[in-house]
Amino acid sequence: MLSDARKANRVYASTSLLRPFNENPDNFISQFLTVDESWLHSFDPESKMQSMAWKHVYSPPPRKFRIVASAHKVMATVFWDVEGIVLIDYLEHGSTITTTLT
């Protein structure tokens, strides 16, 4: 359920989009920029050759530590318009983006 303020905000946004559409309907879509964000997880598993170690026949096998699948993650922010990708930006895990809206 939307509050009265949110309903008014949606009416304002919709009517502000109708004006450019009515002025130039053929060029309307080309004026938009879309954005999507996604976390990219990465890790480098050890190859079989890298994990091999010399040991004596009677010695126990070396201990292995479990690799965490999300050892490194980056947020990819992709901006695109009607013609294709405009910008891809990467933000390291633990970093923040701050902004002020005008």
C-alpha cells in the first residue's frame, strides 16, 4: 500500500515522462539510461599440479585448507541505453559510494 506522498510522487514522475513522449514519440526511448548492479564472486582454485607435494611414504598427507568461494567479490554496475553499454564500473567489496541528490 502506497502512502499519499508516494502516490503523488508516481503521478509526478508519470506526467513528467508524458511531456517528452508527446513532443517526440519516435525519440522517446533513446533518452533513457538504465543501470543494473551485480556482485561478481571470484577465486583461483589450486590446480592438481600446484597441490602436489613431496612426502615420505609413511608420512601423513599434507593438510589442505578449504577455499572460500567468495574469497574476492566486486560489484559491477552496468549502464546502458538503446544503443548498448555506456559504462561498466567496478566497486571492490568493503568500499562504499556516497552521493547527494539535487
